[in-house]
Amino acid sequence: MGRVPTRHSPRTITFLILIGLVAGFMSGLFGVGGGIIIVPALVILAGFEQRLAAGTSLAAILPTAIVGVVTYAIQGHVDVVVALILAAGAVVGAQIGSWLLSRLPKAVLQWGFIAFLLVVVVQLFLVVPSRDQGIELSVGLIVGLVALGLITGVLSGLLGIGGGVVVVPMLILLFGSSDLIAKGSSLLMMIPTALSGTIGNARRKNVDLLAASVVGVAACTTTTVGALVAGALAPEVANVLFAVFLVLIAARMISDMVRARRRARREASEA
């Protein structure tokens, strides 16, 4: 159980606001929750314990995703049915991922996910989505969407990876969605997941609601800006930026794994 701070210094509040501003813009621009930015920032800049940072991040994502969905919906770039199908699969997948967490070697999963990200990066340079293309539902596509949601949920439960990192490129590459619909639908998919997770974390006192509120409110001020920028970018440019974003995520994961291995070796040598 994470220790929830009872007081926050002005310095910490400043860091929380800055974290929210950056995460909100990235969320709107790429259709992701922002946890991939918020969690390490809370740990490094605000001194949060890892588990508390994850719980706080999930709570902050909720208002951010809502603002992002509204912005994309106003522009007609949210497919509600697709998002709900994905969410249904993700909820089940998250439970499976949590169950598998203690049964599978995490390092192998992390390297596998990094390899997946790099394959997606290459594909994003080869496939340019059409802004006029939606997803025409059929029985086969519905099954595929459920499977995608399931896989996303499993990865989320296993690795703590936000759904948008998986869902957005897969909707573009496998389902022929426009990049904007993929991003708007991804944000909508996150809302029930974030709400459910936040309720659970609050019950276990594993979330700092004050910090989450500060980060979330700050993020809401820039999420719309990010979404509007996404709409203004050419699809080719949007793909390149998303590919760069995925490369940075992979680099961060590799860095975290290397540091964890070094720390484990150091502790073993001192024992």
C-alpha cells in the first residue's frame, strides 16, 4: 500500500501542474491516457512511491480523457460503438493480466512489448491513414475489436501500459481507421477503465486524490490544444510523431529495465 502524503509543498504543486500540462497535451495529441508520462514524472519530480504514482496517475487520467473525448467528438472523430467494444475486452483482459502477473517472467514480456512497439513504428512509416476512413463493423471486425481490447487489457495488467499506445496504432494498421477516430475512440475506451481502477485504488488508499486533482485539472487545460493540433496535422506528420512517441516509450522501458537489473545486482553483491 502506498503512503499518501498529507501535505504538499509549493514546489511539489508546481511540479504537479507542469506534469499535468505536458501529459494533457500529449494525451490530446496522441489519444493516450498520459500515464506513460505521469507515472515516472511523479516518481522522479514529486518523490512518489511507484505504486502510489500509478494509482494517482490513473485518477488524473479520468478528467483528461473526458476532455479529450469531448474535443474529438465535437469534431466528429469518436466511434462510440468501437470504443465500447474495446472497453469490454479490455476490462476482461486487465483481470487476466493481473492474474498472469505473478506467473510469467516480466522481463520476457517487456522485451516482447518493446519488439512489438518497434514493429509498429516501422508500419507507421509505411501506412498513411485516410482522414475519411471509419470502421465498417462486421461480425469478423467485432471479434477482432474484442480481441484487441482483450490483448490491450492483458498488457495493461501485466506491464502497466496505457491502452492508447496499443489501440491507436492497431486501429490504424489493422482496422483501417483514420488516425483521428482511432485517437478519439481510444480516449473514450479509457474512461470506464480509469474510473473502475480509481475506485479500487481509492478503497485501498493507493491514490493521492489532491495530487491527482492538480495533475488532472492542469492536464485538462492542454488536452484540447493537443487534440486540435492533431486535427491540424497532416496524416503523414501525425504518423511520424506517433512513431517517435513510441520509440521514446520503448527507450524509457529499456532504461528502466537496465536500471532495475543493475540495482538487483548491486543489492545481491551487498547481501
